[in-house]
Amino acid sequence: GILGAYGMALGALKIEAKSRDEFLEGLREINQTLAVTRPTARNLFRAIDRMQQVAEAGENVEQIKKSLINQAVKIHREEAEATRKLAQLGVELIQDGFTILTHCNTGALATAGYGTALGVIKQAKEQGKKIKVLATETRPLLQGARLTTWELNKANIPFTLITDSMAGYFMSRGEVDCVMVGADRIAANGDTANKIGTYSLAVLAMENGIPFYVAAPTTTIDPSLASGDEIPIEQRSQEEVTHIQGLRIAPEGTKAANPAFDVTPHYYITAIITERGIIKEP
């Protein structure tokens, strides 16, 4: 969402139209271009729609450009504050001595704020709780291996990197106390879209009696969708699966599927942590 807001603000500065109507038409095109980049992410749509509303209310081109910059900064600050509050509330779920399994990257690199799931983990560390983290590598783009491990290392939080398929092994051995993940969109009934592989982790967690927590700001919640069945799932390039960092790992001609997200039904989720409070099943 934050990047979408700044994207619209920076794009607006490059629109050379002099008339208000022509300028707004150019901005709508930028809005549409940004919208198709991440169809699953609710925060993106909230941010760019808010930016568009600010622009439509402006009287002239120069005033609109200034308003868009100010609005982007405001969105950034609001999201950063939301993740900070979320982390402060969610930390009560993390006990001293816990080993937390997390998936994908949900820290400052992903949120431009304190972080969601990783923010809760960082808060536990700052409170002096002795915790450990199991970080999944997160295929196919390896956000866990490349980004989450970097953030954990910077925060001096003990961690172990595991492949995605190792999660069940560690859960079955009693080596995971809770699973903490983020979210890209949450439907009205609590069904949650997150990085591909999250659903599998939730099923494994329930099978092994392990709490499964989702940490996300309220801007991620989409009350217009009754359930996760209505959440659009981004389909990405086959090459992300058949190659790793440009190196082919599958034979030529191999067909690959690459949905970027999956949906975890609400009944697998122990609680959803937001900046306004912790939501549990009634």
C-alpha cells in the first residue's frame, strides 16, 4: 500500500498535462497500472484509491501534485504506526522460551514500518523474552531465506532457516510453540490470503495442536468479500519455479504452476492480530 501511494505521487510528478481533466486521466492510468501488479493485496487498493480520491478533489494540477505527496507520506506514517501498535498488542501471545515458526517476509522490508508477524517477534525480543525462530525459505522467490533471515540477524534474534517442506517435521517433534504469519487480504469471515504455503502450515499446526496466528493491520481486511473464495489470487511467471536466481533447475519445456498466494480458512486460525485488538473466534 505504501509503495502504491508513493508510486502514484511520483507518477503524478511526471504527468505533463496542463489541464486538470487531462492530468486526472493520466493519473487514472497510473492507478490502473499499479492495481494489476498485486491483485491479491488489499492494502494496495486501499492506498491507490485513497490517492485517487485526493486527486479528484483537487482544484488544479499543481495543488493536486502537492496533495498527493502529502497523502502518500500520511499513508506511510499511518501504516508504520499501525504495525507498531499491532506488535505491542500481539506480543502477549508470545511466551518466554517460545520457538515461533514464520513464513515469507513480514518485517520492515515488507511493510516499510515495524513489521506485522515479524514485528510481533521483534517486540518479544525487545521485551527480553528468550525466543527462537524457524524461518521457512519460502519458495519460489525465497523471501524467507533472503529477507527474513537478514532482519532476524539484524535484530539479534536466534533463528534457523528451514525448507518449506520441513515444517511438519519440526511441528511433530514438539519444536514449534506457535506459527506467526502475515496476510495480504482477509475476508469478512476471517479467511486469509497469504504467501503460498501458508494454508499447508495452518493445517499442520492444527493437526499438531499448535496456535496459528495471523498478524495484519485492519487495512488488510476486506469486508466486501464474504469469504476467501472471492479473493483473487495472483498467478506469476513459470520461470520463478523453473529457475532460481536465473539458473534453470528444471528441464527445458517443463510446465510449472505459480500461484503467489493461497487462502487459509478461518477455522484454522487461532487469532488475528490487528492494531485495534486481537480477534478470536466467538
